[in-house]
Amino acid sequence: MCDMGFMPKVTEILDQVHHDGQRMLFSATLDRNVDQLVRRYLKDPVSHSVDPQSASVGTMDHHVLHIHAADKVSAATEIAARVGRVIMFLDTKHGVDQFVKHLRAMGVRAEGLHSGKSQPQRTKTLGQFKDGLLTVLVATNVAARGIHIDDLDLVVNVDPPADSKDYLHRGGRTARAGESGKVVTLVTPGQRRDMVRLMADAKIRPTITQVRSGETALSRITGARKPSGVPLSGALPTDAKGRPSGTELGFRGLGTRPGRTGRGKESRKTIEARQAAEARRAARVRKGL
């Protein structure tokens, strides 16, 4: 959370703690901002590591699926319709909400999780997902930190993450407590170069496959299948072919922003500023409860 705008609040609290007291810091990673906390506030610290990052990566199968942009929604929908639960990550709250409506229109039991949801909503959604009442959890980065779901064997990056750290955090929702799992990332032609760089940074050699919706390769890797097409409550209105229609006809993709042509066009500084803004919105939601 230090990467998402909470560092000033953390340091403000620590500055008020008596300097002679015992301090213990728990973090998934000890880099960048977190490492600054260690140097500034801990005296002669001793480090203990449990379930190191490299170990969790070793229990996962990593797949990069090359897919045409026009086929991305169809492929993601078929993956969501698989037998078994799946967490699917998108970039934006709007993208999450629209994709959830689309999935429910296709008969998939999906719900969204992001900072725009109240805490009671998020608690209810997580409970339903854990109990199997929901089979698909569609989430943004901010909402997904710290989620633990037993026996979750598939995580799908519908929108590729910004960097290797986000990739590992997303993928860490599966292959927990010694279990195995798959992390699948859908990559369009314009995103391939950035994905190669990301995987190199993460020291991962994924299995790369060219896929199309409805094909055997997609089903073999993810368990994808054709959705029932019977709309659930809260779904988008659809036309005769099951496509979104009416007032929601503007739904054209997943996690997109106006004026943004590709993930690679967004600088790290811009990404961090966006994450900080989302974190502040999440904090306001919590304060309002």
C-alpha cells in the first residue's frame, strides 16, 4: 500500500511512536518505499522471510496468450464460463463494472471488486466467491491486495499488469500454501513488447500460445467453454446474438480509458499517480463506513 499513496500516513504514525519501543514490520516485499521505512525507523533490524517470492512463482504455470484485440472479450468470456472459480484482473473500475454486467448477461455468475465498492459490498462478494455462489471475481489491483481464496487454481490478467511487481501480486492469489495454479495473461499485438520486458523483469519464462475464442488451445489451457447465454440479474441488455445492446452499446473493451491506446504509453509516474488516486478513494470509502 506504500506504493499507492499511503506512505505519508504511515510515516506520520511512525513519527509519533516512542523511539525506544519495539517495532516489527510485516510486508510482502522489502523494496522501494518499504525499504525506506526499514532504514528510517528500524534499528539493527533482523529479517525473517516466510514463503519467499521466488518460491510462490515456482509453484505456478505461467501462460501468455496472444490474441487479437477484437477477440479479447469473447475469449475472456469463455474463460469466465469455465467450471471452477477464477479471478480476472482489469485496469479500471469502469472496466470491471462493465465486464461484470457483460458476463452476467451471458449467464456467468460474476461480481466485481474495486475501491468504489463499500466494505459491506466487498465482504459480501468475497464471501459469496469463497462459498462458490459466485464463480468469477473481477477485480482491480487496489481491491485485490491481500485476498486469500483457498483452492483457487486460475488467475487471468485480462488487462496485463503495469510491471512485474503487480504481476506477482496478482498471480499470488493462486498457488498459495503449497498449492499449484495457473496465471494466464491475455496479450494483444500492441502489448507484446511490454509483456516480454515484464516477464524478463520477473525472471519468468511463460508458455506463449496464439489463441482464438472457441478453439481447443484456449480450452486446454484455461478450461474455457461457451457460456449458457441465459442472462442473470444485473446484466446488460443484449441483442439476439448475446451482445450488449441499448444504452450500454458503448461497451467495446476491457479496462480501457479515453485517449489511451496501449499500456506501454503510460509512464511509471503516471501509473503511480493513478494508483495513489485510487488508494485515496478507497480510504474515503472506508472512512465513510
